[in-house]
Amino acid sequence: MTKNSRLTTKMRYEKILGWFAEHRPVAESELHYRNPYELIVAVILSAQCTDKRVNMVTPAFYKRFPTPQKLAKASVEEIYELIRSISYPNSKAKHLKGMAEMLVGTFHSTVPSDVEELQRLPGVGRKTANVIASVIYNRPVIAVDTHVFRVANRTGLAHASTPLETEKQLTQHIPDHLRPIAHHWLILHGRYVCTARQPKCTECGIKPFCEFGIKSGQAGEQ
């Protein structure tokens, strides 16, 4: 048994977060946006779709619908034509129109900062609400997408079967001030290193502290 196989939960968090803080001091969303309205559009479009594809579509979308008022007045068909290359364009077109209508009618065209209020908007689930609250308003919340869920449970930061339970465990152990950037650390690590099918353990800086790396014999001593 190596010393790292005896890491406590607290130690694992300290080691992994410490490595990211030192080696990834800048981590931010790869979605392109200029204001809260544009980000909420981009995040809705990004569900089960790559950020790269979303970023190819949004410039024309933002030009056509530069404000929630313009989007609210658009037809679902108009919206669909601009996002047809995105996954699930039919449902997303309806969600975007409904989101814009509620944003204008209920929230006076201002994207709310409260997670519960954000979830009232069509197309905005808990993950999307947490992304907006974290990225725009620097709220101490953790958005759990597929990357965060995989990395958290593979490394041993969480031991959960659902995104919500993963979120609760991460929130319990990650300090408030680190949660907004930790969200991006985990997403980017899952996107480029700790990939779903073939994790790049030989390139991974946190492998000495990773439960998967230790169990598979990849971690080594640290």
C-alpha cells in the first residue's frame, strides 16, 4: 500500500485543488459571450453539444437577436433556422423563445442571479442555472455536467450516483471562494485529460492523488 492510497477525503481535496491552483491559475468558460443574456443562450445551446459547435453558431444568432426583447419577438421557426446544426434544435428553439419571453416579462430583461429563479426559465435546469450564477455572478455554486460528474467520481472527490449528490459533496468540501474556478478546473480536466473512454493518465498532474489512478497502478509515489 502506498502512502497515497491512504489519502483522506480532506487530503485528496487539498492535493487536487492545490495542484490546479498552481498549474491552472486561469480557467474559464470556453463558450463565447459578451453579457449574461448571451451566456444563457450559449449554455442552453450547449446541452449535449460541444462548445466548439455552439461557438460556430452563436455569432450569427447574437447578431440576429442581440437582446432578449428581439429573441422574445422571434418565431420558433426563425430561431430553429439559426441553430439547426446544434443537437436537439427543435426543443432548444422553443426553450430559447420561452426563456426570452419570461426574461422580458418576468425579470425585466435582466438575467437573475438566484439559482432558483434561474430555473424558472424554460430550458434552464440546475446545471445551467449554476453555470450562470457562477460565471456571471461569481456565486459559490458548483455546476455538475458530464465532465464534472466523471472527474469528481473517478478521482474520489465524490462517491455519488447522481449529479445532484455529486454537487452536494463537492460543495461540502470545496471552499466558497474556489467553487467558481473549481467548476472550470474539473470541466476542462474532463474535456482534455480525464476523458470518458481513454483517460490520459500519463499526462495527468493529479494522478498521484486520484482514486482511479491509485487503484489502476498509474499513480505511483508522490
